[in-house]
Amino acid sequence: MKITTWTIVGAGLCAMAWTATSFAPAQAQVAAQGGGFLLRTKYTKGQSFKYKMTTTVTGGPSKMPPMEIPMTIKVKDVKNGIATLTYSMKTPGQSTPSNIEVKVDPRGKMVGGSGIEALQGMGAMGATLPEKPVRIGQTWTQTIDNPAMQGMKLTTTYKFNGLKNVRGAQVAEIGMTIKGTGPQNMTMSGSGTMILLASDGTMRSTSMSMDMKMQGMTLKSTTTFART
């Protein structure tokens, strides 16, 4: 298998939360309930927000320059808690942005839309928030099988680290530990942190470090995905 920047970028994105992000001072979506905290995301029709993903890869057969991908996400509609989201992103070498539309439920799970396969191809499946309230220190897992991304399979363990204030905003911090496999005895491992705004449960930022071992070499990547 040919090693490219996208190979390890896609592996990292499989474990990241590509739930739509916005800031609406509405009822708290990260709220105390049942002895823990219920994690949900609230979307509002018409919202628009921007992100930038930055990835650096080292250890390959040739030096790979840092990659930056700007992204705009718009909330096209919300019906019965299901949000229709339009992703507009421009990858290196593209002259015009790609537009992808998906439907997402309040737990961040993709439940429909015309662009799911395209996001699978990039490894951007998104994280699913836990079904029930979680206590500080409690974990949940998510496994992604991604044939579109060269057969990668990733299992991410999420850990709720609690609430804190960051630059005047209350946020929920979620730790991530990633393990995965791929073709030709490829193995992947990594860790990261995801920050959700407590006001609406949307993602403020995600950071991740990944190691990929394959073909006798180890690729290392760092990825940040942050609201701009």
C-alpha cells in the first residue's frame, strides 16, 4: 500500500469528532442528570461556523509538509432533533471546495444524507456520544470499520474528564485513546482530547497524536481541529 499524508490523516480523523459545531446560548446540553452528565448536541437552523484542521506527519520515506484544511459547516435544517449539515471543505490541490451533506442526531451519529460515503473515505465518521449519562472518569467505546479508507478498523475509548472553564466558557473535556488495524499488518495507536461547549454540546476543538506502524516504518502525526 502506498503511504500518503492522507493515509495517516484519515486514520486520525476516524477517531475525531466531526460533529457540527456552533455556539448558541441555549439550554445546557452537557448537564447533570442521573448521578452523572448527559452529553448531547443542540443545533439551530441557520447556524454557520468555521474550523481549521492542521496535520503534521513525520517519519515517512519523504518529508511531508504540514497540511491545513479549512472547513465551513452550516446547519441547513433541524427536524425532530435531526440536523441536516452541509460541510464545505477545500483540500490541498482543489480549486473549488467540496460540499457534503449529512444528517446527524443529538448524539453526533450520522443517520443519513448524500455525503456519508465521502466522509467515510476521508475517515471522518464522527464520534457518537454515550447513550446514557456518564460520571467523571467513566468511559465508553466506539468501533469504526472503514472499507473506504483502505480497510482501516479503529476502536476509540472515550473518557469523560469533567467540566472546566476555558477563556470564560464552560466546557466538557473528553479524553480519547485509539487503537486500530489496517491492511498489510498495519497497526495504529494514539491519544487525544476533545473539548465540547457545555452550553450546546458542540465541539470547540480536538487534538490528537497518532502512531502508525507499517512496512517496517513508523509514521507519527499530530492533528488539531479547532473552531476559528
